[in-house]
Amino acid sequence: MKIRNLVSLRFKERPADCVIDSHALMLRGGYMKYVGSGIFSEYPVLRRITAKIEAIIREEMNAIDGQEVLFPVVMPAELWQSSGRYESIGSELVRFQDRNKAKLVLGMTHEEAAVHLVKEYGQSYQHYPFMIYQIQRKFRDEARPRAGMIRVREFTMKDAYSFHTSQEDLEQYYQRCYDAYNRIFKRAGIPEVVTVASDSGMMGGSVSHEYMLLNEAGEDSIVLCPECDYRANLEAAENIVHNASSNKLSPLECVETPECKTIEAVCEFLKSDVLSSCKAVVYQKNSDDTFVVAFVRGDYEVNETKLRNLVGEEIHPAEITEDSPVVAGYIGPYNISDQVTFYCDLSLQGIDSLVAGANKEGFHYVGLNLERDLGNVTYVDIAKVKDGGICPCCGKPALTIKRGIEVGNIFQLGTKYTKSMNMQYVDKDGSMHYPIMGCYGIGVGRLAASICEAKHDDYGPVWPISIAPWEVHLCCIRSDDEETRCVAEELYDKLQSSGVEVIYDDRNEIRAGEMFADADLLGVPIRVVVSPRNIKEHVIEVSTRDKMVKDSVDIAEGLDYILDLKAKLYAEL
């Protein structure tokens, strides 16, 4: 491939609206072009990268007995209604009608389609276990698309679905897929990806893991314990709090706190400690707008995912009016309206004397003891973990929180979809059962962008050789010099004949600096420079994009050196 024929443009300046480096570099390097919010067209350079990622994924999925299928992008609403997700999923799911007024959806995930495809095939226990997978274009109406290919609305994803007759069989296959994912990321050049326990969210199921590339550009917060290697997504991490009891109860007293509607204002006014304050965070159920209040210790934040799972349905921040059963800024658990469902977080347990809202304008309670004043209190975990928190695994106060990019996920779905869609099989004893499912996903474009974010310098990406658009970038400086051009073209032909993927830059109309800048933006792992100066010394210059190698190699030995270097880079993955 000659770069003069490559359909793409490269730019020197960073686009102004790019918040992370990978987004800027992939636009500057001619990898993709913005079409609309969260929607991009992909140039040949990116297509070559994603094709290699897809090939790695296919090899690893086939190696664990996966069979590739293809589901439709557009599905009838009835399919999603049968699982209950047509109503339960919000505006992320695109719903529309065709010319006949039939209700349809755009596929953002394909659990329903997977069950529909194998429902008849899976009627006998003799056909189990099996796994099907696809690599498919999808659409999710993401509320805040950002960061280029990392958070988009239209995307390519590998999703796989396994079917089993027992939980034990699912767990065995889950481990096989867990290991296959580790191999995929290693082969793609990012073995540093870590697995974390996660929340299953809209997918359902009881056990799930996310594969996280630790990086400051990530939107996910990962809780880590350096003492015992505990890892979890912040949404799923258990929060443990030990409050020391003073064994001294104070009388409950309602005191005036004018214009004190925040924890900070209340504590300052009463000269009290935030660690003995009770904070109220108010939500409403999406289904009927009834109020839900989460009470946490004043220095903690509510984990909305935990709360949503506890409530059992979608919630949203409350809109409090004069007619609401709560008084904004003065909400507390004592004498709260019976029109409100409330939860007390574990961070409040063991505190003898609390400051909390009195549920009337301008007043708070002091001396509130939840066990004494509320009676039988059930504490739940609805708070976010903090830096320095207690590890739920080893018990040490060593938790740290880092940013990460989710590059894959796996779920043990159980019978959520097979039961709701009435998929059953006949066991060998004639009894009927619902198959147990697993689900396994990797975003292809997101993985490419994540690798770029993790492996780049100020000048461009540093692609691992396994997914690089080409393996060798051949630069011919002064192609108008016949000897230089002949050496470069002979090497180009030999590289191609040897099975090396090579991009050849023989443009004489640009300066060497511009040629090297383009090479940096393409990020090809091996660079070979042929120039009149090198020809005089009978050498070519060979270097790696990561700057770990830079040698002058005799022209006659150039091909063998490049082939050896290529093999070495693959071996280092």
C-alpha cells in the first residue's frame, strides 16, 4: 500500500473539542470522521485495526467452542416486550414504527434475539451446552457521548451468549470465557487490563465482571485494595464503616436552624461534627413519581446503582415542590411522611447521637438515636466507597479509587431471559427446565480507542504490532533520486513477498519532517527510512515507534533484520 493512495487526511493541529488524547489523535491521523453526536465514519486505517481486533476475538471465541451467528439490527417490539425490557429500559433504546405502524427497536444488545434464535434448537438437553456469538453494529442512544470512540451511540460489538443445563456448567464455561478474554487483551497488546466485580445493571443476573484498562481518561471509578488485590467497580463495591459508640445517649431535641439547608451549613450553625450528621438524598420512582429518600452519614455520597437495585426499579433525582411530602433541606428519618419510602445506610449504624432534618421548614433534630427513636432499623449498603475505606476482603483501611475504561464485560444471566421468553428444554428424565445463560461482550471500536489512549506519545499512537494498521512503515526520502528509489522499491517488494504488511511513503512533494509526522500519526510499530545519506553508507535506518530500537542496518541484511524484529515484537506481546 502506498500512502499517496490511502483514503484519509492527516492534520497537524489538535481539534478543539477533543477532551482526551485518543480522540484527537484518531481524528488528526485520518482514522475516522465525525458524522453526528456519537456517530463516526471509519477510514481504512481504523478498519484495518478493528479487523485485526475482530480476527483475534473470533479466534479466541472459536477456541472455546463458540459459533458465529448474526442477529438483526432492527427487531420487532414484541421480542423486547416478551422479556419486559421494552418498558423497563429508558430512552437509550430507540423505538420507532415502520410504514405499517408496527413497533420496532434498534438493537443495543441482543439477549432477546439470541433466545429467539435457539428456542427451538434448545428443546432437548442433548444439545447443551452451546455458545453463539456475533460481531455486529449496534445503536444505543447514549445521553452524553464523548471521548471519540470510547463513548458513542453507534458502535461495533462482539456479544456472545452461552446456554447451559446447570449452574455448575455455566460457572465452568464462565471461567473459560474469563480466561479467553484475558488472552484477547494480551494479544491486543494491553495485558495490563484488570477484572473487577461489577453491577449487572440492565443485563440482569447475579454475577458479573468488567475488564478495565486503568487510565485517567476512563469514566468508570475502580476500587482497588493494594493489600489483597481486591477489585470492584465503584457501583458494586461494598462500603464498610465502623462507627465507635460512646455509649452515651442524648435527649432528642428539635432545634431551630434557619436557612440551613445543607449538611455544611447545619454543622457550622450547630458547631457539630459532620461524622455525626445524617444527610438526606431524595429521588422519585420513574413508574409513579413516589418519593424515595436515602439517608447516609454526612461525609458520604449515595451510590445510585445500589439504591436502584434496592428499590427494584428506575429512579431519578426528585423535584420537590410545596405539595411534596418532604421539605427540601430539612428531611430526616424521624417522623418522616408515610408517603415516603426511606433507607438508612450502614454508615449511620452505631452513631449514638445524630443531627438530622426535622421534616419541617427551618428545624433539625439533635440527639437522634435511630435504634431508640425509630425502633427496629434495617441498615442497608447504599453509599459510595471512599479512598482509605475498609476493604471488604482483607479488612484493612487501604482502599484506593482509580479511573478506568471498560473494554469488556461478562455476566452470569441465569434464567432471566429464558424464563421470561418461555424457552424450555426436556431433560433426560422428561422434566421441563429453563436453560441458564451467560453473556459476554467486547466493544471493538472502544477497544481500539482505549489502546490508543493507553499507548501514545505527543506525536501519535504507538500501536501494538498485533493490531497495527501495518507492520512496517517504509519512508523513502528523496524518491526523485534514482538509487534511493530503487533501493526503497526493491525492499518494498521483498517485504510484501515475505508476507509483511507495509505502508510505503514515496511522496517527493513533501519534506522529510512532514513524512515522519504522518508516520507518527499512523503509529506503525516498525519504521524503515531509505535516504541518499544512508545509501552513501550502504545502510537503511530501522527503528520502532516506541523508540526502543534504532539501528543502521546494511542494505543486504535489511530484510532479515526487519523480519527478525517483527517476530520479536510479536513474541513480546
